[in-house]
Amino acid sequence: MQDLLALVPTGVVQVRWLLQQGASRADLARARRQGLIKTIRRGWVETAPAPDPHVLRAVSLGGVLSGPHALARWGGRIPPDAYGHIVQVGHTAPIKRERLHTHYVHHAAMPAAPFGIVPWQQALRHALGRLEIVEAVAVVDGLLHTARSRKLPPASALREDEIRSELMRSSLGRQVLALSDADSESIIESYPRVRLRLLGYDVKIQVRLPSLERLDLLIEEIISLEADGRGHAEPGRYVKDHAKAARSAQTGVIPLRFTFAQIIYHWDLVLSSIEALLARFCPEKLRPRIPPSC
């Protein structure tokens, strides 16, 4: 029984799956007494001391996990403040209503999700349908980057061509794919790159300086946007960052540096700074802002 439970990747599983794999009702009763499994809701059990918390929450609410939190298992990045998407297993199935950070997606048929998480194609469709374009691109950037760099074990990894093929199935997917970049290494690179490209700016990522240091983003060949992570506790990093800014200035590039929070939550400050520099040094490259739609 323990060997069977070790095959459950999320720490959450349908009882039906365990029975299909050869476990008996007596085996399940014995496992409960031994503390190897614990009932979450009817037909579902927890099999690990520390199951995936997003999957556990989805199943305990009466559904299964989808959207960006599901895609994280294949390398997708979870946008800041993203909802945990829950799929209800049927139109009439009872669920515990919890509206905070939760979307409920109704399906007439039960998705094939024995481990409490929908297939990646379905999770991707739900993510595209409920995220803003910048957030959706950040999720897809992570999927493509993970697939290209082969960071996951082959048995659980997606291929880059599979992801691209799935995205090409819808107009929204094609739009997201056109803005995606498999070389993007983090959300903090994806967000400003997409926002600037939507305004019509030329943006390059991971640009090498003569010193072989990399600029996070190079805008219109004249401004570098350096994005600090959520925290730079690495000793000496502060000094290295400022030395890189000086070396980029020596090549004629104007360095700008902002924090994660400023780039994500105070984008107008970042964009205004970029626009001010472009207006001063190369006004012909300044792009008009797209007015908000009514």
C-alpha cells in the first residue's frame, strides 16, 4: 500500500484510483488506522504529511485545481494575487462556497483528475480565460522556459511544441503566444516586457554587456530596466548591481532600477520614468499611451 501511495504526486488522490490500481477496501481501512491516509471528503483522501496546499484546498471545497496554480506543476508561473481556480465536478455537485481568491468553473462531466488537478490543457484554457493578458503571458513564459530548459523530469515535463500547439487552438492563445518569450526567466521580466510591447516599444531581454553581464530589459536600445527581486540578501549584490549600472552607462545605455513591488503594483511610475527619458534623449521613439477602453 505504501508503494502505491508513493505514486501520488500531489498527496491527494481519489479513492477510485487506488481501487483501480489494486488496493482493496481492507487495505484502505488498514491505511486509515495506520495514519497513512486521511479522508478529505467523500471519495478523496490525503496521502502525505504535506500535500500540495492548493490541491488540498480545491478538493476540500468540492472541486479540483485548475488555472495558474495547477500549471505551476509544469513550470507555469503564478502571477501575484492570482486566483486559485477551482473546477466543480458537476453542475449539481455540492461545494463549499468560498469566494475569496476563488473562481468556480462549472463542468457537466467530471474531469479526469485522480490527483485533484486537471490536465494541463484544461488548466491552460481556464487560465487564459480568466487572467489579464500580461498575467497570462507570464504564466506561458514559465511553461515555455521550463520546457526549453528541461528543468522537470522527462516523465512529467511538457514539450515546447505541445504548449505552442495548444495555444494555437484559440485566438486568445495565439495572442498570448505572440507576446510570450521562452527566454524570460521570471515574472519580473515578463510583466514590463509585455506592457511595453503592447505600447509598441522595442524591448529585448537578457542583453549582454561587453563585461558579459546581462541587462534584464533593453528598451529602444537606449534604456535598461533592471528589476530587483523580492529581496537581495546575497552579500555584495548591492555593490555588483550598481557596478553593472555604471558599466551599462559606459556603453551609452541609461540604467533604471525598480523593485518587484514597483514594477508589479506601481507601473505608472515605471512607465512615466521611461517616457521622460525617451522624451529627453530620443523623442522620436516615444509612443502614445493607449487610452483605457470604455
